[in-house]
Amino acid sequence: MKWIIFLCLSLSFIPALGALAPREDLEKDLKGSGLKGWIHGASQPLQLFVFTYRKPGNFFDHQEFPLVAGNDSVARTLPTLTRHDEVLLKGSFLANSAPIQHIWVEALEIIKKHGEPGAQENPYPYQTQLPDDLLHLKEIDGKVHAVAHQGKVLVIEYQDAVVPVVVGKPELAAGLYRNDKVHLAIKVRAHPSEPTHVSLDLTAAAPLKVIDRMVDWHGKTGSLKGHLVLFPKSPQVAFNVFALQVVDEQGIRREFTLVNFENEKVFTEIRQKLQDLWDSEPSGIENGRNKLINKKITITASGSFNVVDPGQANPQILLTGPEAIQLVKN
């Protein structure tokens, strides 16, 4: 039973960049009957659209590819996409020097709409304006969103924007974990103009410095305080997943998933308590880009921290039971 619970959660919280399927097989599909998969993320303001391909029969063999519109029709369709939409792509891989392969999309068919609840009616209001907010900066603090290919691929979250980083020296990023807090010396790149990319400034004394390593939390016990977060059930997970959001003095946000892997009954009781808290203040719910945040519900959660993989979407707090969660009265 413990494994079943873990597997259910893993369907949503596994590494963002997985094992590689042969490029020639994927390109054959792209140029033929089409490549089927799901939208990992879509942002019209950031001009960033990412596609997930999963190998049939093996959920854990998956890859993410940025999408580039190959014509006006696709360019009009991309902004209508939302997370978890199932799509069929036709096109080819771009022959560029980027360490992560981009797909040049010549045709796009939406097989099934999903999206986050209310995504179309209440789109996320980005606060960060790119590239303007970065142009005057030489150093930034952020959070690792994804790292792969031995550090050649690095994506960070700066404030509420997702920014690809050209590393230059992959060894600087090779050991990073998702959600690591990092300090970067940067230069804003002129190409591509959208989405905004930055390069590490390799002339700086410390181009990339880790402020807080997520793996260092693993196995430690403690208590955290923050707003209650909901990741709604999706094609990848069968039930609502709750988390606690912690915001530091730099404004860096981390979500800690609230779980119990030892006992299905206890985990059900934990989820029910969190659902009841969530439902008690519906007027406090805000769109958090890929999640919902209830700004009227503040909780503390106590337990041990669990970080088992560099690509783990969120660190976890392993709770002994519902009593490990306490409502903080405002």
C-alpha cells in the first residue's frame, strides 16, 4: 500500500526532464502521423510554450521540448493552450545549438482540453515584465526550475517568471537540484528575443552560487508556516494534492507537498482535513500560475523533509497524521 500511495503522487511530482527517447523515432512521428503528448506549461506573456512527450507504456520515460510556431495558424493556437492539454504536433526539430531540442511546429491539433480550473476565465497575472526587469541587473536571486544534460540545460524561476539560462560551463550547474536557491551573475541575451534568455557571466568571480541546497533538507525534521496551496487533480494524479508555500526575504517561493506514505487511511484523513480548511475560505483563493493559493488560510506543518531526486517537483513534508497540521489564526 505504501508503494501505491507513493506511485500516485509520483505521477505528478517526478523529475521534469527524464530519460531520452531516440530523436530519430520522435522526428519520424513529427514528420509523419504526428507526435502526441501534453502541454507542460504555456505562458503568452513570457512567450514560453513547453510540450511533454511520454513514451507509451512507460510514464517515467519522458522529455520536455520548447515549442516554436512555424506559421501564423500555430502562432494563434499556442496562446490558447493550458497546462495538461493533450495535443498532436507535426513539424521537425530545430537545427540550432541549444542543448535542449526545440520543436518547429507546423501543425497543432488539440486532442483534449484540460487546463487548470479557471485558467481561461482568470489567467495568471504575471508581475515580472521580461526582459525589462532584467536589463538593468547584473546579479539575481532565483530558484532552480529544471536542470538536465549534466548541467547544459538550466531553467530558473525569477520572481514569477521562468527564465532559460545559457550556462557556458555545465559543471557549474551539474549538481543542482530543483528548488535550489541560487545567486547568478547574468547577462541578458539579445537572441532569442522571446522568450527571454540570460547567460551566466563567466567573467564574474562567482557566476553561480548556491544559497540553499534542497538536498540538505532531506531527513531533517522541522515545522514550516505558510499559505495553503492546492495542485488540482489532473491527468497525472487522481486526487487534489496540497502543499504549504514558504516565501523568503528575497521573495523566492517554495512549495512543500504535505504527504504520508506509510498509511493510506492516515493520508486520506490528512487530505480531508486540508480540503476542509481549503473549502472554509473560498474567497481567499488566488491563481498561482500552476497551482491555486488560499491567501486566507495559513497553516503550520510539522514532520520530516523528503527530497529523494534532483528533479523532484517539490520537497515533501512527511506528516505523522492530521494533528501535524495546525491552522494559524489571523
